[in-house]
Amino acid sequence: MEILLVLTSLPDQSDAKNLAKALVEERLAACVNILPPCCSIYRWHNVVETASEIPLLIKTTQACYPALEAAIHARHPYQTPEIIALPISQGLPDYLAWIVAETQNDRTAP
């Protein structure tokens, strides 16, 4: 099963914790790391913006990704949130198996 690292960022700690908890409770993610605030500089509607954001590192599976993306999008305060998924090509086998086990439920079980 393909394991993914999904990246997103939220405007504040409260939103970040709420989203992380919901994703793990719903078994859409095995683990979510909430990182310290960072400074994001980006162009939005042809204006260069600067914002403090809270990055999240979300560990999940390819099977969970569509529902995970939908859950992030539904709960995210931004009109167009960052949702980027990167494949994990290598990792400690026991850890990768744990991600698979923690994201299994009736929806994703084979």
C-alpha cells in the first residue's frame, strides 16, 4: 500500500489542532505533526501577501487520500488551501505498517 506525506498549513494553532485531531479520529491519518509557525509569502489575487501559518505533516495512505483531501478542504478556513501529497518511497517497515493499520476501517479495508 502506498504511504503519503500530505502537507497543509493553517492560520492558527487552534485550527491546526482541531483539524489534526479530526483527521486522526476519523482514521484518515495515522499521525499529524503540528510544526511551529512559519512565515509564508505568496501571491494571491495578484497581490504579494505575507502570513504566519502553522504547517502540518500528515501521514496517510493513498486509499485514504480522497477522503482526507475532502475533509481538509471542508474544514479549512482558506478558499484554496494548500493540500500537497508526496509519496513515501522508503521508511522503517514497522512505522509504515503502523500507518496502514491506523488508517484502516470499513471504508479502506481490503
